[in-house]
Amino acid sequence: MEVRVDETGAVISVRLLVKVQPECAESALNAARACRFSPALAADGQPVASTLAIAVEL
């Protein structure tokens, strides 16, 4: 799953990288959308948007 996170740690987009059963896909996407992350930090220590690859076992 690919999760894009903004500089505040909020999820701005989620997409599955492999096909799974529709019921599982929707549950996984909804769970990721509900998460809150610590933002990535730039070299100067400022929060920045980032993209994460997350493995989910369904």
C-alpha cells in the first residue's frame, strides 16, 4: 500500500499496489485513511510531506 502523508502527518491519499479482494481492499484503505503519522523531517528539521510504502497482510 502506498500512503501519502502531508507535513502535519495527515493522510492525503492511499492506494493499493497489488490487487486483492474488494472487501479486503476497502477495509485496508479505510484503516490507512484513519491513521495519523509523524511527518518526515527535512535536513533542517522542518516537517515535510512524504510517501510511505506499507506492507499489509490480508
